[in-house]
Amino acid sequence: MTVVRIYRMTISSTWYDHEAQKVQEYEMHYKVARRGTIRSTRRYLAKRCVPHFQQNVYRLYKRWPRKRKVRGAFEREQPILLTKSERMIHIEVRRMEGKGKRWKAYPLPSRVLTYVKKKRKRKRKSR
């Protein structure tokens, strides 16, 4: 029996807003409990969450952060007492702006994301 671990991942991106004359940062904290190897779960989370982060930044700010400008980091995994894996990834979102050494954080509503991406159903051509 494999152990269920809790995975925490933070993804963020920073840019300069010329209109507000401030540095803007947008970060998302992803959390999910999964079983399996650490390496494969981390790889899948990165593959699933980075495009989600990019889409959210674009939706809010009309700015597409390139992958090289997106920073992602994992915290150390911890085994937990759950027997089942979670199907949903819990996301906490924060926006920050700073000028000089002064930074101000604004929490945004939390969200959920499915761990496995839903497959699209193709419509068949009728003859």
C-alpha cells in the first residue's frame, strides 16, 4: 500500500506596471493529497498547474506570463493519515504590489481545480 502525501506548490510571476508605477506580483498556492511517487506527482502537478496559472493571469490582467518568467517551487511533502487521494486541487490566490521596500498583499477568493483534466468529447459527423 502506497502512502498518501500532501503536496504544496507555489507558482508566481512578477512584472512592472507602468500605469500604476508599481511592481505587481501574482501568486497561487496549490495543495493536494495524492498517492504515488513524489517525482511523478510533482511532474504532473507542474504540467497541470503552470498553464492554469498563465490562463488566470491573462484573464485578470491581459498579460501572458512566459514560462521562463513563471517561478514554481514545491514544499517538502508530508505523509498524512488519509486513506484516499483527493480529486481536487485547492488553490489560494494572492496579488501583491510594491514600490521600493513597501509591499502590500491582497488576498483573492480561493478556488479548486480537478487533478485530472477532463477529456473533451468529440462530435461525430453524421453521414
